[in-house]
Amino acid sequence: MKYSFGIDVGGTNIKIGLFEITNFSLIEKKEVPTPRYNQAVSIFETSKKLMDELLKQHQLTYQDVHGVGFAVPCPVKNGYVVKCPNLKWETLDVISSMRSLLEPHVKVVVSNDANIAAYGENYSLEIPLQNAIFYTLGTGVGGGIIIEGKIVEGRTGAGGEIGHMPIFEGTEICGCGRTGCLEQVCGTKAILGYAKELSTVHESSIDFKELTVKKIFDAAKDNDPVGFRVLDRVAKYIALSASILSVSLDPDVIIIGGGIAKAGQILIDQILKHYRMYARFGTVDIPFVLAKTGNDAGIIGAAKYTI
Ligand SMILES: [Zn+2]
């Protein structure tokens, strides 16, 4: 039996999973706060400590370990990060940083967290497909593109940053420094803001105190005028962006994940309604599916990426 670790490094927490890779199953996972100081070193030392602990608990050694995969919250190109504001990394060779603490036979891989999630989701489908576009809808809108089974990092590592696709004439500045991004109409902040805006002109059963995306989309399922309009706008922009990607890449599948995708089938149905209007040629029939791996997408994808 061989094992791999999947490590999802976020600005707040580090999640690690120990996986048996022959049948691909999660043995155990842990989560610890991300160290706050000297992160170019401390994150790797913390990861090593967590790996040591998990191996010891399961009476394994590094001889049983095939690889370690990292998912990190910034663009990555060939294992290098140029700048990662969330982790205060600058010009960092992630692979060498981790390898220096490990035995030479252990394979180390890294990619952007949304790309890793895309990779994991694609390989979690009953029949893994070769070409997939993955959306992760949450506070931010992220994505990943898999072509011929491989993550598309692109020239600088910005490949798959579909949340920053310019999709409307906006004036507000996005986190990326530009305006009119997909994230600004489909991210959590945009959803809550649009619901509040609509509540001044439409009747609604939604309780606007401590408003959440879940409350809005639950109301949409009951045909609430505000809930439904908000859901419909998210679906429309996802569909529009997906149609642009489809006519460029003609993928086998489009996977919708992230917290907002918990809305479920109603979101997929509404996306499809708009998508069929925008799509061209054979791309009209591309299936949309909900992501399966949920909160563990990062560790699952990172461990799979080592194989
Ligand atoms: Zn942006």
C-alpha cells in the first residue's frame, strides 16, 4: 500500500489529509491554524510536523509515502509562487522548500487551490473526463481548467482565474484591481447586496436580518420574487461566462462547486436555461454537474495530483 498527503494551505487554516492511493481513500485529516510569522519557512515546518504525526498514528514511515501535494491560494507556475498576499510569500520555490525537509523519493507537487480542486473534482466523477471547466462559487469566484487530464496553469500561473473574467460594465474596483469581474456579480458579497437592493422594490418572505446566501437561495426554491431574481442573475452570468469558455475550449463537462453551489439542482437548472441561449455549435449539449468533494476538495485534489 502506498500513501500520499494532500495539504490545503489557506490564509487561516492548513488542512492535511493522509490518503491511501491504491484505492484512493482518506485515512485521516487534520486542521491547524496557519502559522502567522516567517511563513515561507513555518508553513513547511508545520506541514512536516503534521505528516510526522499522522504517519506515527498509523504506524507508517516515509518509506510508505509516495507524494505530498499542496493547494495554495495564489497563482503557481512550475512550482513557483511569485506573490501570495494571503501567505506573505514572495518568489518562493514551493517544491524545493518542502523537499528540503523530506526524503528524496517523496514526490512534491503544488498548484493553485482552485486548480487543485478542479483536478480532484474531475477525477471524482464516475468516469473521469479529460477536459473539464470547474467553477468554485463562494466569497470569491475561482476556477480551474483541465485539458487532456492536466491543469492549465498558463504562461504565468493565472490560467483558470475565471472569477476575474471581465463580464459586465462595472465601476466598483475588484480585488484584482479591475472592474466588471464575474466575481463581482456571482460572489457572496454581490449576492447579498443584490438581494438587499431588490428588497426595496419587490415583496419578499426573506428575513433580511443576518442575511445569508443560503436564505436567499432557499427562498428562490419557494419562488420568492427576490430570491428567484438573485439566483437567476447568478445563473445568467455563470452561463454567459461558461458559454465563452465552451466556445474556446469545448470541454467534456462543466463542474459547479463551492459554498454557493449548495443551492443544488435549482442552480444547475437555471444556469442551463441561460446557457442554452448563449452557447453555440456542439457546445450547447455540454453537461453541467454539481461538485462532489465539498470542503475536502483541496486535500483530495492535492493528494490525487501526486499520483
Ligand atoms: Zn477581479
